[in-house]
Amino acid sequence: MASEELAKKLQSRLAAAEEVEQRPESEQSPVPAQSQEPDHACGDTPSELATKLNRRLDINDGNAPSRATLVFNPYTEFKEFSRKQIKDMEAMFKRYDTGKDGFIDLMELKLMMEKLGAPQTHLGLKNMIKEVDEDFDGKLSFREFLLIFRRAAAGELQEESGLMALARLSEINVSTEGVMGAKDFFEAKVQALSQGSKFEAEIREEKEERKKQEVEKKERQAAFKQLQSAFYS
């Protein structure tokens, strides 16, 4: 197995390094160039080599602790937006992240654009994601979602693009922080307010419908309990 071969190679090198280290300085001689292995551990002390060996074995066995990853902070990376604007964008992102996995995939983006009144073709949706998909995973992270509004406010999106339609219809005002191109973006947004108001009305209707369904469900449960009680009395 590759892991066993790697372990043997590193252990052999560790033993050789310790042997050389224990010899008197006068007896130490450079290792001939032809016997040197193209090993990434070259130059490491025995303790460093042992640490790397143990970690490599842990990785191969699936026991290695995950390394710390950079934490994305939208408030420091997207300083051109106010805290309220970022909160609004986050709320919108979570609203359409129906899978609750921290991403908006193709089908969730399809639903979003339909709700916003700007439905897209399958190819159009894929192109929307591709335009800001920096990690090439085929879906939108919250950071990539914020990039849509950054590029819209900076005038970097084509007027007829799906991303520009998303930014216009979102009712998230990104024009107040002195962003380049914000004036044009604001004017485009004003033109879309009527469609945005319709979207908000649909959201309110959905909430009312859910409340109505909850009430009806409770009434059915109460009626069933009464019927059950009468049956067993």
C-alpha cells in the first residue's frame, strides 16, 4: 500500500538522520548526491520528520484533525456596503437557500428568479452562476452572492444579464455608500420597484397561507381527538 511505503521511507530517513546526528562531527560526511531521495522531508530535524510522519499516517488513516480555514467576514471584505445592506442580502440568501446547506444551487436560483419575476432558461441560470462562481462548484456561496451586488453597483454587469435582473429586483439598495456606478444602479432599481412590490406581496400571501394551514391543521387535530374520545367513551 502507498501509505505503508511512505511510512517505511520516512522511518528509514528518520533513522538515518538520527544516526548521523549521534556521530561525532568528524565522522559525519555528506550523503552522496545519487543516494539522496527527492523527499520533501530533506533538511528536517528528526523531531520535525517524526511529526510529519505521524501526521501523514493520521491523514492516511483518516484521523488527522482538519486544519484551520480562513473565516469569511462579509463586513470586512465588503466594506462598500453598510451592515444593514449586508444583513438584507443575507436574509434574502437564506430565504432561497431552501436546502439550508449554505449554498444556492441551480434549482434554488431558478425558484429565486421566478419569484423575482425574471425567470431564466436552464442555460441562463448556469451562466449566472458561472459569472461569479470563483470556486467552480456549480453553486453560489454567500460570498459569491455578495459579489453580484458588488459588480452591479460598480456597473460591471451587462444590462440584460440575469445577475443584473436579480440585483435590480432584490430591493436591496446598494447605492448609498459611494460605490462607483451606484447612480445608474439606483435609477435601474427604481424602475423595478413595482415588480419588487409584487414580490413582497407574494411573500406576505405565502406567510398568510402558511398561518391559515397551521390553523386548519390544529382544527383537524382537535376534531380528531374529540371523535376519538367519543369513540372510546
